[in-house]
Amino acid sequence: MMRSYPADSPQAAARLVVLAMLADGHLDRDELARAEALGVHEQLGLDRAGWHAVLHGFCEDLLSSVGLAWGGACQVDPATLQSLLAEVRDPALRERVLALCLEVAEADGRLTEGEGQVLAHAGLAWRLPLPVTTT
């Protein structure tokens, strides 16, 4: 079972960025570097230790989650994804999170199927178009 965070908390927002990073089944060095370069933790209101705590906690939750599907990608079941997305309610925060997810997911030069699914789900759930990156 995934831990829950208060609605619109920095941790809830950061977890979605982490999910986008892990959606292809591994934590890519380029994606981590891009998150650092973008100052994702600062943009979401966390210090580095808080960012790493969310990252580590999400990995722990994935490892212990019954709804985890492995098949070359790290995916949560649709109900879990919906509950994670529901923890971010503020429209401006949703836009920022979606843009950060896309920026980080594309850092390795490709958008995998798993990453695309997470982004598409978020866009649909939040009724937002996918942002266009400048990289």
C-alpha cells in the first residue's frame, strides 16, 4: 500500500515526478541529473533531504505494493495512480508537476511507453494538455 500525503503537499507533488522517473522500470542517471538541474525539489518546496526521502519512500512503497506490475516498466495499477494524482488538487501545482514530469522523463532523450502512460493519465485526470518542452 502506498503511503498518503496531505493534499497539495510538496511530498505528494514530488512523488508524481518520481513516478514519472521510474515509469520505465529504472532510475536513469540523466533523469536524476535533469531533476537536479531543474531544482525540482526547490520548485516543489522541498530541500534535498526531503526530495530524497520521497524518492526512497516511493521505491519502498513500490517494492511492498500488491498493485505493482513488472514487465520492463515500473507501473502502479490504475486505482493507485488515480489516488496519487488526486493528492494534487491545486490547478497551478498540477501544471507545474506535469511540466516537471515531462522535462525529467525526456531527459534521457526518449519518452518510454510507461512514462507516456503516466503523463497521459495525469493530463486526462487533471484535464490538462501535455506541456511542450524546450529541450
